[in-house]
Amino acid sequence: MISGASIAGLSVAFWLRRTGWNVTVIERAPSFRDGGQNVDIRGVAREILDRMGLFDAVKAQNTTETGTVFVNATGEVRAELPSDGPNGATAELEVLRGDLARTILDNLPEGVTFRYGDTIEEVTDGPDGITLTTASGRSLDADMLVIAEGVRSTTRDRLFGAEVDRRELGITMVFGTIPRTAGDDDRWRWYNAVGGRQIHLRPDNHGTTRAILSYARGDDLTRLDRPEALAKVRERYADAGWEAPRILDAFDTSDDVYIDQLTQIRMTTWHRGRVVLAGDAGWCVTPMGGGGASLALTSGYVLAAYLAQEPGNLETALTAYEKWMRPLVDDVQHLPRGLEHFAYPQTRFGLALRSQVDRIMTSRLLAPLTARLTQVAETNQTLPQIQVANV
């Protein structure tokens, strides 16, 4: 059983089915969830995608973004991040979350069963198997449960309790899709305003524009209803300048606005008995760290590979899975000290200093070093061999 049908859950479903497991995916949403913001496939995840036979299919879903620039209040470019090569600030495999998930879903091996509109209410983990009770009243038996529900996983919280270490980063992010205008182009445009405020506009391949408002040291809006939350965001951005009025007006009618308070999830173990975590449920790295989609994609392959190598020895397989994945996760979760102050300047002096640093870091001399900062999911470890079954 897999709980969660986004990138991590679908990757796990793909590879477990390929290695001979009977797979059922339980998903809270009533149907497959399209939409979402940009994600990118970097590092070892590119190899995973190639082994899935989906590299070209995902590349064809490219958002059309060609680069990343910092702009001033009039929209003029003041610095440009290096985007050369597959792992630049704008990656070669830059796609929307929903497009990536849809591509995996459409190419799953035959035999994966989906139960939409349901959630897990109770888990009984025994020596010979697991029994799940769902909100709809179903009782389901399984040999293993993979929790891939995301950062706010209720099943994880229920089963792992105090072992879940939530680290609030103090960053609010508001995501949404807005109409494209003639002034939008094919670059990720990034604007900083005083008061620790960011504005982002990014092109997509659906004829619209993906917008993000992100700011530091704000109240948690996730418990408010949408109108009240957006009203507080509007107050926060009242004098931010650049494209803020356009985005705020568009968010009022956009059908996919999502508000998040960035939270890292850190755990000393990702498994217990016959239950194992994958993706953000186990190690949410947040957009501040980046690489969440790449880690989610990789986790499905690594988990399935070790389970296939150790048939009948679940504990050994899950321990090996953790050992292989943890260095990649730790690398992304350890954010540099002072990152918030640099990314979200509060004062005019801080903003001016940030602009100077941007120009220096994106200069011809230091651009190669800056490019390395965007590299995630890189590893010297060899991917475990996987034994594919005839299913």
C-alpha cells in the first residue's frame, strides 16, 4: 500500500510494480491532481528518469523557461544567474509538478490500483503483515505501507509521533497561476523588496504564468480561510512595487492558489516495522533547499531496488534504503547560516548589499562557483542494481 499519489508515491508505485509487487495507491484527493509550480530533475534523478524510459517525455513537458534573472522595481535586469548545462538555475528538466506526475502516472506498469478520495485512519502492524482501516470504512491487508503523503502527513504523525522533528523556517510562500501578459517573457524573473519580500514570475507551457509571493517573518496563514489569508498578503505587499498589484488581483480569482509556511521535516529513522516513508513525508527540504522532486523520484527507485535485493528481509532492505538516501537528504537540508537575511533583506541597506553581492556572484569570474549552488541530488554513490520482474 502506498499513501499519496504525487511524485514520491508514483515513483514508488512505478518501481515496486516493476519489481513484482502488487501495488495499491490511496490518495486523499478525489482524482489525480494536476497543476502546481515548477519542479526540476537534477543530479542522480536524471539517471532514474532515464531508467524509467521517461527522460524524453518529461523533457518535452519543459516549462519553456530559458533562464533566471533578478530585476529591479521597473523590471530591468540587474543580474542573471548562470543557466548553462543541465543543472543551471533553470534546469534542463524544468517542468510543472502536475506535468511530471501525469507523465509518470500515464506510464505506470499495468496492475497498479488507485483508490481516490480516501485516507488511512488506522494502521495495525503485525509480524506477518499490516491491516489498514480507511476513512471510507475499508479494511485492507498489505505486506508493507509506504507513506508518501507530503510534509503535513497525518499518517506519519500518527505512527511516528514525537520522532517527527518539524523545523519552521519562518517563510511564507503563496503560489498561484495567473494570466500571461504581453510583458511576460521566457525567463524566471525574481524581484526583492524591503521588508523581506520576494516576487517571482515564471513562464509555463500552458499559456499562463506561475507567480510566487514569498516573505520572511510573517504570521502563519495556513490556518486561515483563503479570503482572510489573501487579505493579509495584500496588506503585506501593498507597497512592494513591480508586479505586486497584478499578482494580488489575479490571486483573488485564481483557482489554484496555495499558501504554505515552509517547514523542514527531519527524522532519525524513516521506517518502523513494515512502514516506511518516502519523499517530503520523511524529509521535506522545502523550496529553500530545493531538490524535493529529485529526491522523491530517486527514493522510489532506491527503495524498490533494495527490497528486490533482500526478498523476505524487510528490515535489512529498509535500512539499506535509508543509508543510501540519507547523505543526499542531509546535504540539501543543511541550509547555510544567514540564508534568510541574504534571501529576504528587511532594510534598504540590506537590499542594496544584496544587489551588490548578486552582481559579484554572477560576474564572469564567479559565475561557475555560483552555478554549483544550484546542484542538488548529486552523489558519488553507485545506484543499487534493480531486478525487474516480468509483470
